[in-house]
Amino acid sequence: MSTAHVDYHVLKPTREGILAGRGAIVYGAIEAVLKGSMNRKYACKMVLSIVKSGDWQEYTFAGEHVRPRDFMDFVKSDPPRGFGIEYPVLMKLIEGSEAYYAVEELIRGKPGGANNPYGRDGKPEEIKCDIITLDYSPVAVIAKPPTGTSSSYAISRLKHQAPELLDEVKAGKITPHAAMVQAGFRERQITIPADPAKAAKRLRKNFVGERWAELLRELHALDDPGGSE
């Protein structure tokens, strides 16, 4: 009894199949971002996924071939061609997560890089690289340079002067503010309630030893700025 010889081959995925697979992942990220207020952690995870993989650069979904000009175009384009939101809104949603740093690194990518959000030619000269913090106003979005209290300023300073603490920030172990305090770049701050009794308890809890005595001296000095006669 003879048997037919059958050759089994490992089928290679087609380009169409690859693009469709990307589309499913990208659209999942789009939906996660649009529902970000319901599950911010998942939205951050999906944004990080498509940024690291580069799937946002070209994909197909529902028969539509999508190839954004750059990452900004992808962010602003309506679904399924993008998130359909303003860039500052996206950054506000993912602020403090690993996705935030991945997007920031993507935005600052070297000219000509394959993942550069402004295309392979890099950023236009008129775009200033130092404008990295934004005012998330519902009426208008105003770009401004980083200040000493902004997360972007903290990240930038930690990157150059305390990279080991920046690693802890990226890992989610501490906040950018806590890292700045730990590095000695920023003083620790406390919030004082308006109620006098509660304010006194808060102050007593945070000022001990000589610092408590010094605080009392400063308070007395405010009541008697000219000194006792």
C-alpha cells in the first residue's frame, strides 16, 4: 500500500496579514486611550506597546491602509487613523508612566531615525526642542519652557545629575518630585490646613527637635518684627 508524500511548510505571514495584525493592536491602543479615564494603567500599557513596536507607523484596519506622516499626525487623526486627541491631552493621560518617557524619547529622536515622529527628515528647524512642558487648558494649549516645579524639568535635571534616581522614577518606585527632594534639588514641602488646630498638629508632626524651636522663633518674630523693647 503506497502513501502519498506530503510536504509540510511553515507558512510565512503575508504583508497584508502583518499590517492587519498591527491594525488590531493599534486600534486596541486607540480604544484604550479614548477610555483612559476608566483604566489609565491599561491605556499607558497599550501606548507603550505601539510606541516601542512602531506599529503606529503603518497598519491596516477595516480595509483602510493607514500610514501617518509622523507621530503627531497619528495622535491628532481621528480613529482608526489615530487617537483623535491633542498631543497635550495624551501626555497628561500617560504622565508619570513608562509610556510617557517612551513618547518623550520618541519625540526627541535623532533626525532620520525610522521611529522619528516627524518622519525620516527629523524635526523642522522652526520647532524648538526645549519646549517640553504644556499648559493643559481646555480652551487653549500654550507651550512654555520647563519650570523648576514641572515634571519635565525634574526629569531633565535627574537625567543629567542623578540618573540612578531617574531609573527609580521610570520604574514607578518614586515620583519625580520625591526624587528631586532625595537628590537635594528641591526642598520637601508640606500642605497646611486652614483650620488653626489642624495646622498646629501638622506643623508639630513635621517639625521636631531644633527645627520646632526654630519655627517657634520665626513665628514669634512675625508677631514682633521690631523686637522686644
